[in-house]
Amino acid sequence: MVQAKQNPRYDYLMSIVNILPDSPGVYRYLDAEGTIIYVGKAKNLKRRVSSYFTKEHESRRTANLVRQIYDLKYIVVNTENDALNLENRMIKQHQPKYNVLLKDGKTYPWICVRNEAFPRVFVTRTMVKDGSSYFGPYTNVSVAHALVQLFQQLYKVRTCSLNLQETMLDKGYRTCLKYHIDKCNGPCERKISRETYQENIEEIKQILRGHTAELYDTMTAHMMALAEEMRFEEAAQVKERMELIKSYRTNSNIVPSSVTDIDVFAYDEQDDSAIVSYFHIVQGAIVQSYTIEYKKRLDEPKEDVLALGILELRERFAEDMNMIVEEECEAEERPLASALSRLNTKTTELVVPFLPSVVPDGCEAFVPQRGDKRKLLELAEKNCKQYRIDQLKQADKLNPEQKQTRLLTEIKKQLGLPKLPLHIESFDNSNISGTDAVASCVVFMNGKPEKKEYRKFNIKSVVGPDDYASMHEVVMRRYRRLIDEMQDVPDLILADGGVGQMGVIRDALVALEGQYLKQQMAGEISSERMHEIHELLQIPVGGLVKDSHHRTRQMLFGNPPAAVDVKVGSELFHLLERIQEEVHRFAIKFHRDKRSKSQVHSELDDIKGIGPKTKQDLLKSFKSIKRIREASFDDLVTVVGPAKAKIIADYFGVSHET
């Protein structure tokens, strides 16, 4: 049934839908209180809006949305790009309940060139509009700090917080240790002129903007000019700077410098979370990068979310680019208006993993299949995935229980379980050629071992080394006891083994149900109780397979069993690996303990009434069981007394007569 027809305002809403124009625009859904609950864009308003009211929606959230719509309003615009811009502004302004939510809580660092007579260069996470220049942001704070260290090495910029205005330099400042160890040019004592210092700062800005090729060429010409003037020491200093810049270019240029002035956008989506990562590339170097996350409220197409992310990131950094152009125009005394016009009308190439629903004006989208641009896209996609990993790690630190719930949710999703496997049990056998045969059961609750619930089993009905029969016996014993004592059965059973062990466990559960059926037929249990038992015994069974080195290799599930796609090395894989290692460890330890006891067992242990102290006294006096067996009654009385001597004599058939 079309969910919109359940809306009491359906006829009224359809009367508006029927007169909508076939034009681009933005539509808004309002609830009964007049609150905007959804904002959407459309290339064709009538076709897009009518789809909400004429189709059946599989998504529960979308179905809830159409049931809550009380009124709808729309705005017609000229182009689909205008619709995207208007939608973006309205979402930010009204924060509708069902729209994607921009989750932008993380502040990345910038490199600040302070607006001072002798500017400082430092890393900051706060932007202050005081005329200072900011470059970034840098997704990797280590890169930002490495750049600042490079500038201090190259240009010896000051790091102190002194107020070094021209009028303040006569106050009698004294150079600090950094000047004497050649880490600062000493502007506080006029060891360097303001003009020379500012020239160094301009070179720093050139590097931060990614224009290292032009700077390198300029410095080369300057070095040659100094050499021609026989100023070899100064030329050597310029050459040293050039070598450091060349080293920086080698490390920062991830592709050939032929790839210039492009924007790269990557996209990653999991469940209701979408991540968009952005790189601005100049001459093969990443000069700007940022990552944002959207919380999806409905089943928004990835093309729409990517388009929104591109618009958001380009808007966010357009102001920074304009600020850079303003500084360049001021330094070179060029007209600002014409420079900004060229910047804003220049066509920008967008490298994307797939075409977005809308491409911003002045941009061309391109999906590379190979080559340098493909490598850039793969790097951006890697950053997307790393951002998600970082978010998960941060969340896990703040709430450790959340990590376990997430892993259990992943198991539930991978195996198609009816509920979260909060209670997992695993079985393993251990014996040597059938002797001292034992089995173990470990219990994991909420993804963590619950050691007080671990159980040990001595194999009773199986003779010889038969692992399948031993597993069958143990599983039946374990779950008969749980059911008889009205305890909870697990949500998932994992066998330490493959197809064979899984089949044995399933057969044991079926056989156990058969035993209860016989009890029902005999009138020992009711049909209602039998129904409960049947439901309890429908336990999903998986298997953990090891490789030739006895390490967890893969997980099997289903009937017939099939390999489950669990990435080796992932958190989920490590959880399964831990379960398998724990059940094996527990079984081996139990087997060793039992074998150790059997090795120290003596015939005296089988005599009722003879305790450890008496046993110790006998062995101390007679040295061996053989001598105790051959001892006279009087000798036994001398060591342990008449009562216990009579017990021992009766056991070994020794006469009581003295």
C-alpha cells in the first residue's frame, strides 16, 4: 500500500502536487506545527515530489516522513545548480529532521603566518580574523609541524612572542639562545632587516600555496646572479635553501607536477553514514585537504550526498582562496577585482569516484580509470577509510561497550541472525589416542569471555579417539542441563572446527529435541513446554577453521556451510580468533590437568578410608606400594594404627593375625 494515502492530508497535498511546474526548484515538507522536516532539490519539481505520494517506500524512515507531511512549499529556480545551492543553505538554516546532517565536529590544524612586522609561523586550530594568513587545513598534524620546522630551518623565523613592531625595537631587547645557536635571525636586535625578513615570509607563503616550482626557479636565478658577483657565501646559503625545498617537493609531490589545479573528492558510505574527503592539488602537491561526515536520515542517493559534499567543501575554501588572491594582488600591485573575476570564472576539474547528481557551475567532473589522477583518487579514498577508522577508535575509547555492540552487530549482519549474538558458546575436544578424553565449553557475553560460565566435560560414553562422538555427547549434555534448569541458551554456537564439527552439533541438537519429544509422548512434558524447547534449540551454528599453522583462517556458516566474508586482521576477525584460541586453551589446560592427576595416581587412592596423610605416612615408611602389599599386619599397625591397618590389610588380603 502507498504509505502517503495513510496521511489524512493526502487529498490536499495531491492537489498541490498536481499543479507543480516541470522546472528545477527546491521543495519543503512541513509538519502540523509548521516546522520544516525535509528540504529537497529537484531537476523536475512535479516528477520528484509526486514520487513521494504515488510510490510505495521500502524505507521505514521515508514512509514515516510521508505520513507526517502536513503541508508543502516550493521555490522555482533557473538551474539545477541553483537548486543545489538553495537546498544547501536551507538545510543549514533549518536543520530539518529528515535531511542529511553534517557532522563536522573535528577541527583540523592550520599553519598561521601572523600579521606582524616580523611574522611568526606556527600551527593552530583556531582562525582569528586579524589579517593573518592561514594555510590548510592539514588532516595530518605531523605534516603541519614538519612544515613549520622546515621553515625554521630554511629561514630561521622567530618563535618568541615579543611585540616586535618597528617602534618597539629600541626598548633594549636582547637576543635569546636560539639566535646564538643559529636557529633565529635575531630581528629583536635588528640583526635582520624587516624587508629581508618579509621576503623570507613571502617565500614561505609560496611554499605553502604549492608554488614550489616557480620559487625554485627564482632562487636558481638569484643564486647564479650572486655567483657572478663573486658573493659565493650568499650563493651557498641560497643553494642550501634550494636543496631543502627540493627535498620538500620530493616528499610532498605525490604525482608529477603536470597534474595542476584540480580538486579531488572521494566518497565512502556505511549504513547511515557518508564521508566525503577533499584534496586541492597544485603542481602535484596537496595544499588543502579536509574530510567531512554526513549522517543520512533517509536513503539519499550517494550522487546527491557527494554533490552536497562538493558544494560544502568548495564553499568552505573559496574564502581562503580569495584571501590568498587578495594578498598576491596587494604584493604585486595588481587589480583585485579582475584577479578575483578570473579565479571565480576559471573552470575547475573535479576528480570524483562517480558522477555527482549536480556539478557546480564552473566545474567539470571526471572519473579517472587509470594514471596519475586515478592514484590521487585512490589516496583520497584511503583518507576516507582512515577517517572512519579514526572515528571508530575515538568512539571505542569513549565508550568501550559500543565497540563490542558494533562487532556483534556486524556478526548479526554477516550471518543474517535474528538477533544480536550477545551470548556465544564454543566447544572443543582434547585427548591423546582416546585416553583422558575431555571437552570444554567457553562462554562469551557481549563479546567478552565470561569465565565463571566456562564448563569442563569428562567424556563418558565414547571409547577411543572419536572427536565427533565426543562432541555429540557434550553438546547434548550441555543443552539438556540448560533447558532442564530453565537457563538461557546461547544466541550462537561456534565449533572449533569445520563442516564436520558443525554437522555434529546440529545433529546433537536434533537428537536432544527427539529425546524431549519422547518425554512429551509419555506425558512427562506439556505441548506448550515442547514448543518452547523447540524454539530454544533453533540455535545458529558456525565453525572456525584453522590453517596448517593452527591459526584461525576463516569462519563457516549456513547449511550447507559456506565461508563468511570476514577480512583477516579486522576487529571482527580478531574477536573470532580470540574465541577459538580461548576454547582451545581451556580444553588443553583441562586435559593436561587430568593427565597430570592420572600420572600421580596410586593404588592407595582407591582404598576408601585412606586419606592423603595416611598415604604419605605409608610411602614414607615402606617406600613403595609393593612393600606395603607385602608388609605384615603388625608393621602396618606400627605406622598407621590398628583401625587403618585393618582397612589396608583387608584391601590387600593380608592376615590380621599377629
